[in-house]
Amino acid sequence: MNFDSVIHNCTIITVNPEFDIIEHGIICIKDGRLEQISTKTHDQELPDSKKVIDAKGGIVMPGLINTHTHLPMTLFRGLADDLPLNTWLNEYIFPAEKKYINPESVRYGTLLACAEMLLSGTTTCCDGYFLEEKVAEAVSDSGMRAVLGQGVVDFPAPGVADPSENIKAAIEYAEKWLGVSPTITPSIFCHSPYTCSTRTLKDAKAAAYSKNLVFQIHVAETKQELNQIQSEYRMTPVEYLDSIGILDANTLLAHCVWIDDHDIEIIAKRNAKISHNPESNMKLAAGVAPVPRCLVSGITVGLGTDGCASNNNLDLFQEMDTTAKLHKVISHDPTVMDAKSVIIMATIGGAKAIGLGNETGSIEVGKQADLIIIDTDKPHLTPLYNPVSHIVYAAQGSDVRDVLVAGKILVRNRKLLALDLDDILEEVTKISKLISSKI
């Protein structure tokens, strides 16, 4: 067979069900999918291929999956740091969005996010924001794979001045993008239980259910949210959402910091998924989500960075390192959240959490060729005894050399091929100067 691409001279971390690690690996790609995965013997010739990529002894692994982002918020990176969540959100972020979020700014903020993610090894993301049609256009241009949710909230928002039109706008967006792009999947994103009424939540979930879309929502992010929902409904946020029919296998719950054992039991029973965002939670002093208990309960958990306004980057390598260490220090147990478990969360766990587990997240024959090549010829990656622990505890996003999505090379030798980075940086700088002048 004549393949489209062959990657060789690498260690392959498959993240398949057996978590196989293949030395001297060969990966053959045909029509955007993984066609053959094997080990090369010393005297074996490479298969016939249009393109040959020498990994130069590096690590090949599945592209990383960012399960919770607000892509255009790269525009607000560093705008309002070191503040409580409610102050940050109500006094800075919401007003800034009202003034400066428009189709053009959303496009360039999204392109900047895509550039940052691709250059640090993320091939798939799950986003929730406003003017999501413009987000989808920009992500599509980047070549990334994504689940993209139109935001729904019970007050005027960018692109939807009348809150009574929010569900309609979400449905129209979803219908426009369903089946249009092989890499873009629409979704519906309700901001939270405290910014959306019971009716809004039910209607948005019904719309998502009718089209088999992932329904995203922030849940139990802060103690204040927990107290507010308990005061209003005499239930925890998870109990409340479950009581109105929100939780099922197509529901993605972001944060889940303030959940107890009963909440975990409900999430597991409904087969809902969780996006863990440790750095954002830490920066906003929201707390530490009980992720180890969730995993033991069989809940699918992916990793997310949250938006750049509350992190302040989209580097999932850094997020993996933080995840492993945070839960060790909190539990006083160095064996908790081992490197293998964290890699699973950042790859196949994330893919399953956003409904793409059959397509991406692991290196298996038949799946999409969403791959990254890590250059291990670096001082901080030498010597290399255990590639799995190296990825979590030593590697950085800047170590990613090449990135492929559906077999297409989007980053080659640390250079973006699908996007004009200089143009993106120039336009975002212009927007940031406008924002800065008005603060």
C-alpha cells in the first residue's frame, strides 16, 4: 500500500486500552486516519509513502484534548488578575465583553488561541462562548478539531442582545454547523446554574438533546455558587441540575470543585462527564476538585485550561504537571494522580468527555491521525528513562516539534503552516491597545 505519510524513528505512547508503548515505532497514515502502527526492525525498509517524517528519536503521542476553553478570551489575558471570581467576572470580564467582543475581535482572539494550542501540542478543544459562528470559522481555518458551544445566558450577551432569543440563536448556530465540517462539531453551552434560569437550562438541554449535541455548563465552581443554589433550591448545584433533567451522557460539567460524595454518585449514575481545570481553579482560589474520587467512581474526566483570562495560558503540558502535583500535595499521597492517569485525562479521557472518543485521543488503527511529535533532544529531557513520567513532569509545550490533525501537518519544526502568526499577533496587539486605552 502507498501511504500518505509515514512517521518513524520514534517512541509511540499509544494511550490505547493497554497503554502500549512502542519502541522504534512506525505510524502509517492514509486518508487522514491511522492505517498501520508497528515496530521497525533494524534492516526493515520503510513502507512506500508520499511523505516521510523522521521523528529523530522523539516521542509520538495523541494530540492533547483541551476540554474547557473560552477561545476569544485570549484578548483578556492578564486584564484582571489576582481577584475573586465574582469581582473578576462581574466588574471586569462581563463589562469588557460587552464593549470589545464583536465578530472581528472574536475571530482574532480565536485564531490566537488556536495558534497557541497548536504550538503547544493541543489538537482538539471544547469551547463555549458567544458569537460562536465566528469561533467556528476561525477554528476551521486553523485545521484544529473542536467541539464548539454557543453561549446561553439570561442577560444581554455579544451577538444576542435579547436574552429571550438565546436558545433560538444556539439552535440556529448548531443547525448551520452540523455535518458541515469534518473537524467542527457544534454544541450548546449554558454559562452556569446561577446565570441561567430553570426554564433556560431545560430548554437549552432539550435543544441539545434533540440534535445529540454535547451540553456544557460550569458547575459548583465556587463555594459562593454552592451556597447560592442551596439557598434557592435546598439542593447542591449537581442535585439541582439532576432534578431538572440536565445530567446525562452528553453533559459536560466544568470545574466541579464543590461537590460531595452524593454529587459524585449522581454524576457517575447519569454518566455525565467532568472537565477538570486545576490552574484556573487555583488562580481564582476556587478550591480543588475531588478528581481522584471521581475517577474511582468511574466518571470520565478530561483536562481543561479554562479561558486565558483566568489561567493565563492554554498549555496542557503545564496543566498536566499541575494536576499531578496538586492532588499529591492535597492528599499527602505521592502515588495519587500518577503520570499515566494524567496523560489519559489529557488525551483519550478528554476525547470521551466531549463525545469524540471513537475518533481521536489515542493511537489506534482506524482513528483520526491527530498526533504530536515531541523533540526529546533537550537538556531538560535528558536522560530519558520513562517517557510517560517525562511527558507529565519534564516536557513543555515548547518541546512539541510537529503537529498533525487528520493526517494534515499543521505545525512543522515549530512553525505554523495553516495560520499567519505575524498577522494574528499584529491584529490582536491593535485590539489590546484599544482595550488598554479605555480601562
